[in-house]
Amino acid sequence: MPAGNHEIKCMACGLNCPIEAEEKMERSLCGERKFSVWPDKNYFFKRAVNDLVFREITCFLPEGMVVVDFSLDNILYFLHEEWAEKLQETGLKVILLADKSMLPMANFWMLRSGLLWSVVEVNDSLSSLIKKIKRIMLGRNLRCRRTPSLTEREMKTLRLLADGHSSQDIARIMACDTRSVYRFQYSLCKKFGGLNRLRELRFRHNIPALD
């Protein structure tokens, strides 16, 4: 995960303190509940979550939570498992607000990580979105609706494309023929709803490739 971009900051007060692993938070002098939006690049998304969720319905969840902006604009944050490990360490409730096009990737992580996080599709109406978040705060876990999941090979292809590798490079690294790589890319395009220029992803984000 890129240095400086993985930090999870609390929005409960104006100090924006970093939220650390659960065992470290126990030693903190702060008595506030911990609320955070991560990644926090999108000011308008962050403001909307703060006004509509944190200020209105947090009484349902006394320990606090992290809302994840699981959108296509943030896709490079979610290519490797470090992001999930970092959020899991906080011990807080985690809700993924996911674009429809990102549901296959959300399914990938839910199936492979064993996480019991909730996933809410943001294509729903605002009232439906708030109702679902309330249900989560009352103890229910909402999973992705039935959509395809990315496969291990597709995820590896996506990581290598984001790192700038050509199809020929990917075939060599993955020990397969180039036609197989094209099939993986075609399947990714379908699952992401027509994202047919995957190689341009790394230019849409100010995030260096992960090691």
C-alpha cells in the first residue's frame, strides 16, 4: 500500500487523529467513538457520509466504524490485501460502499479473506442506502448481490496491468500464452461493465505501483 495514502483518519472531532490497530487504540486517551472514511480523497463523498451517516445514525453503533469508498476511482487501493488487513486491525465495523462495477472485486475479497464486512451498492436510492446502513448498524451483515467474482488469474492480470506490464510480459510472468492473457482482460472488461482500457488505470491515479 502506498506510503502516506493508507492512513485511516478519525472524523469524530476536528483533530483527524490516525486510527491505529485495536490493541494500540486501547491505550489511547481519546474517549470519542471512531468514525472514518477511507480512502478520503473524495471531499464530496466524505462530506456526504459525514452528514448523512455519521451525524444522523451513529447512535446505532456505539463503537464507531469505517466507511470504505469502494469506487472505481480508488481501484488501485484495492489490488493487494494490505488494505483489508489495515482495516481489520482497527477492530471497527467496516462498510464498503461499492459502485456496481466494483461488486466483482468486492466479492473477490469477501470470498478470499473470510471477512464479515458489509457491502452496500451505491447505485441504490439515497433512502434505500440509508436504510441498509441502519440495518448494518443494528447488527446485520449485507453481502454483495449475486454478481460474478474476479478470479485469482484476473486479479493478478489486473495488478500487472496496473504496474504497466504489456500482455507479453504478463504471459511470461504468469507462465501462460498471450491468448490467455487477452481472455483474462476481456473477462475483466465484462465484469467491470465495459472498462476496456485497463492499462490506462495507472494514469488515472496518483498512486505508485505497489511492490
